[in-house]
Amino acid sequence: MPVGDGSDRWVSRAARRRVLLVVHNVTSAGRLLDVLPLFHDDFRVQLLITSTESSVFQGGIRKLFAELELPVMPWDQALRTPVDLAISASFGGQLHDLKGRLTVLSHGVGYTKKLAEPGAGSREPGAGSREPGAGSREPTFGLSPDWLLVDGESFVDGLVLSHPEQLERLRRVCPEAEKAAVLAGDPCFDRILAARPYRERFRRALGVRRGQRLLVLNSTWNPEGLFGTGGDEDVLPSLLPRLAAELSADDYRLAAVLHPNIWYGHGPGQIRVWLDRARRSGLTLIDPVHAWRQALLAADVVLGDFGAVTYYAAALGHPVLLAATGEGRLDPDTPLAAFVRGAPRLDPHGPLHDQLAELLARHRPLAGPAEFTTSAPGASAELLRRHFYALLDLPEPTAAALLEPLPLPEFTPPLRTHPLDVRTRVRGVEVVVERSTGHPYDAVGETHRAVHEDTRDPGDLATADVIWRDGPPDDPRLGVPDAWTAEILRRHPHCSLAAYVSGPDRCTVRARGVGVFRLSAGPAADADPAVYASALHAWLAHGGKVPPGGTTLRVRVAGGVHPMVCTR
């Protein structure tokens, strides 16, 4: 540890300045990760990190600290140790007791939510300029005397704001803190904007195919959010299975971005337990720290609530449908509250497909979110570094101030192990396919059942017309695809066709009484190979015959035609 008694004996480099990153929880740490690169390559600065231990959401902090590999100071030591600059993205903890200059960033889209005086374990409830509960209006977190003043004086040396609108509210409610205000944009949103050219890569990372729409579900963390139970109606338990049943699996790719406080308040394992069926039906849970922005950029439509991520989506111009409004949680004077009041609302009891189709057809980007998210798009790195180094009383490095580009996430295509209801219509060599976990009341076409071999209920395999799985073509545990497909037909006499998907554009199928075929994507085709298997099954059932030289079927799915080459 490069601080403390006798530390000078052990360090190899004596830094001129110490910068302490103050973490309240994983949510606030995310904004500190955004600005950490502003100190890269500066040998004059030693970075330190601490946790205030004031948040009830302590999960994930140790893992995050291990990833950063910065020297970690216990909070009691941090309060005793002089530093040149402390940077926080929350007001949790006894920040006013830190020994050094302090600047605070927002960890959302400015300061928008109402929250009463600090609770136990953070700042003392009576440390503000007023008695707890005083005043006629619940204070706005981070933008009120309750949060900004101690003994009537501002205790922050910098209060970073992303837009003059926030400065105007600050002047009205807490003029004593105006001198600390710094307009410096939004580094989180700047990273999103810089990554816009890579949207298609982020879509491919999630396995979104041509013609498919990515629907991102987003929830903030409190009971009134989409994930919560404290709103007018607990819609989530019924909404999730309906999304998988009413929306075609090939028309819509589903992903969920949940607030870190949901993840670490309930535990990632519990979240996966609650969402097990949804995950088996194709929903992907997005890393709430490292990958949510990439998913947001990749989205075609967002089903969200009154949290910052949904507002960022609107600022990007995405169609947004609100499933929870939480208006009582918001400062009514904020742009976020205005957006919530005017945004389209989900009817949780109405047909989901029709609501999404209408939203997409009528969508026009809203001006408010794009205008009020930041007043300095693309400039936060320069403005923040200037602010930090002014507080450090150091000349800025000569190199340009730059933020880290968003990383390309791992390839995570959907894995659907819940049985699929497949509707098909055959017209010559054209086969229309639609798949979902349920059978919509207005569905047309002949039906068969496609089941992944890893389905939760083994009884599903006994009634499956098509059984499929995916894996490498040379997996020694499964045998070669020809052997696996033969085993499946022997084991399940009701099954008519077995399909082994060995790549994103190909599979090997065995049709009972017909033989083995190799299916592959033709020119410009980009459909799930399991769709090709269902199309071949339907075509063979209609009397189709594959000639010795093979044939090409036109598979119509996700609003397009995908040529599928079938060879023996």
C-alpha cells in the first residue's frame, strides 16, 4: 500500500499527487470506471480506491476491485489519510470527513430522483443544513441542501453536472453549492456515442440476425421499476412468458438490462432463478457493468421504465415503451420526469405484437432526451480532466484526454431449450416459418413441435416432431452429427427429424425414412439453422423430395427470404 506510516520505505515511485476513487456500490463505480482513463500514463499520480461500505448493495464490489487491481484502502483508513483529490459518483458515506478536495459526479442522467435525507451508515441524517424531514418537498438526491451542505456550507469542491438545466435547478434549491458546480458533460453517454459506428458488431455479438429486432427490457432498481413489485401492477411474471409466446423467436431477439442494484441486491444467482424460464425461452441477461451500453446501442426497441438507461435509449433515438412510470420517485421538474409523462405506455393486457408494431411504425425520435442528456456531447473527457487537474493543482498531461472505447462483448447467441411451437406454410419450394414458445390465437399454418435436446422436461422429447441441439461437429461426447441424429431417431420413435446445428449457418439433419442431409445458408441468408430444419421437415411432410444433386428451399422468416441449400 503506497500510503500510511512508513510507506515511503517500500514504494518504488514517489507520486506527487494521490487520487482516491470512492465507491458507494457497483452502480456508482461504473461512472468512476468511465473517468479512470483520464489519469492514464501520468506518472505523477497514484490512484487509490476505497468503499464507503454505506450502501446496502455491497455485492460485486470485491469482484470489481479485483478486476481493477488498484490499492484498496479500508474506509476508516481513507477517512484518516490525506489525499489530493477524492472522486465519488454518489453521496453515500461520510464524504465530508475525507481529508482532501472532493468532486462528485452523477451516476445517472443528472440528478433526477427524490430521496429523503441520508440514512444510517451514510452521512449522518442531521448533517445537512436542515433538520431531517424539514421542508415541504422531498429533496432530490444529490441536488438539494440535504445532500450538499454541512452546517450550511457546501462540502464539495466540485459538483459535476451534465447540462445547464441541472445548474438552474441547483440555483433554485441550493444556491450555496452553486460555486462548486462544473458543467462537464456525460462521460457515460460520450462512450455510447463514440461506439455508434459499431452497432452492427454489437448486434452480431448478441446473435441478432438479418430482419430480426432486438427488444431490450430495462429496469431500474426500486419497487416501482419494471422488475419491482411496488407499482400499480406486478407485470413482470406474466409479461415474460407472454413475450416469448406472442413474439416470433425469429422476429424478435430478447435481452434484459437490469440495474446493478437489482443484480447485487437480490444476487445474480437469484436473478437467474427467477428468470429461468425466460432464459430458456431465449432471453439473455446482459452484464450490468461491462456490456449494457453495447446492448443499448444494438437495440431496435426498449421496453423500460423511469431509469437512466431507458432515458439513454430515448436519447439515442430508439423507440421506447414504458412498462412502469414511477412518477412519484422523480423530481417533477426534471427532463426525465417530462419524458416519462409523455412517453408511450405499455398496456400489459393488450396484444404485445400489435403494440410493438404500432410503436415502431409511429416512432419519431424525441428531442428532449437527446437535448438534455448532455450539453457537451463528445467533450466530457476534456472538460473533466481539466476540472480534475485544476483541483490537483497540476498541469494537464500533453496527450489528448480520451475515454476508453466500449469493448466488443463475447458472442452470446440465444439458447432456446424451451419447446417451440412451429407454424409453417409450404408453397412449392418456399416455406414460411414462425416459431414461438406458445401458439398465438390468430396463428395460421400447419403446426409441429421443435424441442432442444436439453429441454428441462424430458417428456417434451417424447412428443417432439423435430429434436435439435447445437455444438461443434467434432464433440467427442456427442459423436459426429450423423451418429447423434441416428441415436435421436432410435431413442424417440415419435420424432420425424433430428437436427445437429454445428455452426451459425449450417446443420446436419436426419429425416426418418428419408436419410441424412446437410443444410447450409445460401447467398445472403441469415436465419437460425434450426429454422432450416423445421422448414425441411414441413417441406418433406408436403411431399417434397430432395434430388440427388440437392435442392434449394426459400425459407421465409423474420420478414425476409433466406435461401437454404439442402444436399445429401
